[in-house]
Amino acid sequence: MPSLSHCLALALCASSLWLGGCAAVHDSQEPQGSVAAMVAQPRMQAVSQWEALARREAERMLENERLRVLPLYLLEASRSGSAAIFQRGFRDLLTSELVGRGARISTTPEHAVEVRVASEVFARQAGGFLPRLADSLGMQGDDELIVTLQVVENQRVIYSSSSLYYIDAGERRYYEAPRAPLGQSAPLLPMIPVTDRW
């Protein structure tokens, strides 16, 4: 006759197998997270890199047959102050690159497609949980930048291209408008009260 301790050990072993089987079935039905492969992301550090981006975008745009024949109107900077520096500079560089490649550039929006440039900055914490180590390695508060160029014809986007860069945190002012102090920002959408009355 088996001892009590032997029976308990056998029961524990059986329940472990049963619970392990349940866990395996449960896990197999859940999506498993994975880390995206690392890719090289360039750093935007100088105006010469704005020129390289303008050159690359002009080449890409003119690979499109429609854009080679349509008159292009490059919109003025939509931001003011230091935030307009990139938009104005990039617009001028892109104009030069397009003209140099034979594109038709219009100085008025009538009878032309619009070329729009937008930039968006995302702050990121350098070094994750090790900010002091990141600071010692010169990785102080890098931000990430998305530059998007779109060509719009009759309210339809007919070309779009986006590029990703790292920028130094101190340079974000060249790419985005200053933020309003807390409590002073206007809502993006009108506020509509919701009630239970008609």
C-alpha cells in the first residue's frame, strides 16, 4: 500500500502535468510579441543633410510620370518663427533640385498641383532606464523626426513620401511650432456637450 507522502507526490505530479497542458494550450492561442529588427536611422545634423533629402525627394518625385509633366506649386511654410526655418529652407532646396532636373515649377497655385512639406518631432528618452550612462555616451535626449512630402491634386494625394531621422533635442525648435503652456492650448475639435435631453 502506497504511503501518504507517495500519494501526495503522485497527485502533485499529475496536477502539474494537467496545469502545464492547460497553460500550453492557452499560450499557443495568444499572439506572441516580438522585437522589430534594428534598422539604421540617419541623424539630421546639418543643413547639408536637408539638401541631400531635397535631392533624394526630387529624384523620387520625378520618377513619377505625372509629376514630370504637371506644374508644381511648393506651398509656403505653414509655421512661423524658428519652426519655419526647416520648412522654408527645405522648400528652397527642393525647388532648386526640381528646377535643376527640368520640373515645371509654378509661382502661383492656379492650375498647379500643391507640394506640401510637413515635419513632426517625437521626443524619446535616451538610454531608457540608464539616462546617466546615455549622457556620458553623448546620447542626450535625442528626438525623432518624420519629414513628409506630399503632392496634392484636387484634394487627392497623388504622391507621398516620408523619411525618418534622429535629431538633437535642442534642434526640435527648427522643425515644430512651440507648444502652448499647459492649460492654454485650444481643443483641436469643438466641444459638444452630451446630454440625455433632445
